[in-house]
Amino acid sequence: MSQHPDTRHQREKEHGGNDFKIACAIIDDARICHVGFTVEEYPYVVPMACARDKDQLLLHGSVASRVMKSLADGLDCCVTITHLDGLVFARSAFHSSMNYRSVMIFGKAQLIEDELEKSRSFDVLVEQLMPGRLAELRDSTPKELKATHLLKLPIEVFTTKVRTGPPDDPKSDLGLPVWAGVVPFGTINGEPVTAPDMRFKTSAPAYLSKM
Amino acid sequence: MSQHPDTRHQREKEHGGNDFKIACAIIDDARICHVGFTVEEYPYVVPMACARDKDQLLLHGSVASRVMKSLADGLDCCVTITHLDGLVFARSAFHSSMNYRSVMIFGKAQLIEDELEKSRSFDVLVEQLMPGRLAELRDSTPKELKATHLLKLPIEVFTTKVRTGPPDDPKSDLGLPVWAGVVPFGTINGEPVTAPDMRFKTSAPAYLSKM
């Protein structure tokens, strides 16, 4: 890809690409994604829970089954995941930026209909969303599995974009008397809140601290 | 809105609506949004920085100006913001859920072209993204403002969806010997990382702790 010289320096910090491993790492860090599709020429973007099953993106939404049905009908979709990793404080507003990792996956999603595959895929999803939880839960009933709508989208056509590192100020700004750098963001778990309908005393399980 | 009796209980915890104040609160907590639009029948979802200026959503992207141009050309778009507030651990995988707040805003975005309006809007954006920072930054130059592409989208046609509270298990599961509750999520700032090209010693400013 040719680069205009003016943008070369910037691009060292902001990489576009289509490396499968980078895409997987971005997906594996996610619990939700934004699914875009078009119905009667109008665009929609809905948040859905997601997980990766090898080279497939699994999607699970509390969205109306109408939406799931539209997606499963072979609509083209674009699924985007973005992690905001930090704020980049340059010496000017113009050069300030954000550190982030994003992936856009394009394709047609498919409803998972085979019962065995659905059951297995649901396990994969639950394990990515709530690592460690699955082992202590009862099995889903056939009725529950029937009411669960899962989609899969091949991770084949995608593009990643990642910005890391410090601000990228022009030399003429380096003398300005202002702090510059990065404030990284992280997610923390608050204290687990036990459900009010717990019938017996059970302490919050250890795996919660690793969510 | 009529409700099927089966879903009534669930809906007490998962509210859809179109209250302007709720939409504003969701937007004001955000730094990024996902912008969906359709080009030649294909959907795209791109992450962009965002802020609220009264009843307008401001959008600013490091995306190619081609995308900004498409959006500004009167394309319909759907902008979705989602905050994942916590994981809801029910006694079964099926009833497990997430607490979240989301808003979808529909409409046509407009490129902000008036120089004064652009300069003011850019200030609003910077202040929402990096509260306190603006006061110590130099003014943007006319050339920088010219190279800044900002869109505005009226917060008029939108829908919010919010889930809060504990899991919602069926009575038949309440005796299961498994912890149930919510693990809330929060964002924290890591230690500020000073830019390697800082020419003098300046400690990280106090407002960083409030990001």
C-alpha cells in the first residue's frame, strides 16, 4: 500500500491490517459487538453479545427474534468490535487521539440450527462471557436451547485497526509548557452483588475476580 | 405498548424507551460510538469519537474523509452507543444476562462547515473526551480546523434500551446450589504514561484522575 509521506509518521502508530491473529485477539477480549445491517435501505446497528469459536464469530442478542431472523435470512452485515485502550494527550487538541483496537468483520451470518452445534456453541459463548461459570451451571433444557438464537459469522473478510503509543506532536509544539502522554484505560469488576432471592448463604465464587 | 404476559417480568428489568434525558445520559458517558451506514447496499459500522452538544450528537473520526464525505452527503445513518455495566449471573446459562445501557440514534448527519461553529463544536468534543484539558491547550490553527471533520446528528429519532438489576431466575431454579448475582463493571485509568519526547519535567495534571 502506498503512503503519502505526510501520513507516514502517523501510520506508524495507527495500523490497519487483516492479520487473523490480531483480529482474534480483539474478538477474544470482547463481550459485546455492534452488528450493522440494512433493512429497506435503512441502516441499523444493534449491540449483541459475542464470542469466538475458532474461525467463526458467534452472536447472541436480546434483540427481537425479528432482527435475528433478518440477519439469518442472508442479509449482509458488518460486525464491529472496538476497545478503547486509552486517551492520547498531545500538546494540541488537533493532535490528541485515542489508543484503540478495532475489527470490522463483513459477511452473511447464519442461524445455528443443528441442536448439537447450538448446544456446543452456546457453551463456547458462555465460557467467553463468564469464564469458569459453565462448570457449575445446570445443563440448558431442550426448551431453553430452542428459545436461544445464535448466529455465526465466518471471520474471513475483515479489517483491523489499532493505534498504540504516545502522542505524535509536530516538532513546533514540543516546547509548549503542557504535559503530554497517554492515560490508559482498564476495566475493573466492582464488588459482586448477591441476588436478593438467594435462599442460602453462598459466597461469590473465586472465578468472578477474573471476569 | 401491549405486552405479552410471558415477557412482562423480564421487561421490568429491561426497558426500552425514548426519553431524551436517558438518551443524553447515555451519550454523556460515552467517548466512542458505532456509526452504521449503507454504501451500495453494503452495511458499514465504524467507531468514531462522539460528544453531545445540547440536542446534537457530534461525531469525529480518524476514518478516511471518504467515509465522512459519504455520511455528510445525506446518507441515513444509525449511531449506537452501548455501555456494558455488568454481568448478570443467573442460576442457568439461559437466564444469564448483561446489564447495559444503549441508545440508537437515527437520522442524517451534517458536516459542520461554518468555521465558528466548527471551532466551538470541536471545543465541546475535546471537553467531553478530556475534561479539563482544553484550558491548557493552545488554540487550534485555521489550518488544523480546516483539516478537522466534524459531523452533527440531531438527537431526535432515537431509542434507548437499559437493563439493570439482579438476575431473573424462574422459581424452579431458586433452589440450585449456585451463587447468583451481578458483577458490575467500571472503567479505571491506569497510571499516566508521559510522552518520551517531553523536553522538561512536568507532572501529570490533576484533571487526569477524573478522566
